[in-house]
Amino acid sequence: ADPDAVPAGKYAKASLTALGVWRGVAGRLAPAENVRAAMALVEHGAAPLGIVYATDARASKRVRVVGVFPTSSHPPIRYPVALLKASRHPDAMGFRSFLASREGRAIFARYGFAAP
């Protein structure tokens, strides 16, 4: 994904920079609108390689993982959840609690996410 605009692209640039190869590949990128669009380029043969989240690669039957960036090569990838102070929706707190429940954590695990 686009390293100047999309989180996945920013993580990819951070990793490639940390590994010392950013300058060598920066001019050969096909920046995409988002991580799924980047993966679609690989799925359709328009790009030989792509950098995507492991959870996205796992969701596709048309790509295979050939490498994984070291966790230390990029900032932590987090998906925060918060109950907004102004929220008046009656299900908001229940949904937040569900995400951290045993059942919610099992769903996260099934799709390749670490437990919240």
C-alpha cells in the first residue's frame, strides 16, 4: 500500500528502511490505495511481490507468504478500541466487552490476530 498515505505502506517502509533496502526498492513500487488493493496486484499477476498484513495474506487462497518482517523492524501494529465519551449507543459497552471476552478472543485468533 502507499507508504505516504496508508498504515500498511508506512509499516512496510519502516521495515524496508530498518533492513537497509528502502532506497533500492523505492523507485520500483506500485503503491496501492490500501492493503487489499496491493494484495490484488499480486493475486492477478500485476506485481511479483507485495507487502501486506499477515491476516490479509491468510485470507487469500491466491498468495503465499515468502517472508515475514522482524517485529523489531517496524512500529507495533495496533488496532485500538475505545468507548467514546459522547457515545449514547446502548450496545457500545457490550460490544467492547465482547471483543475482550473469551469468545471474541477466539474469533480474533481464528482470523490470525493476536488477542486483545
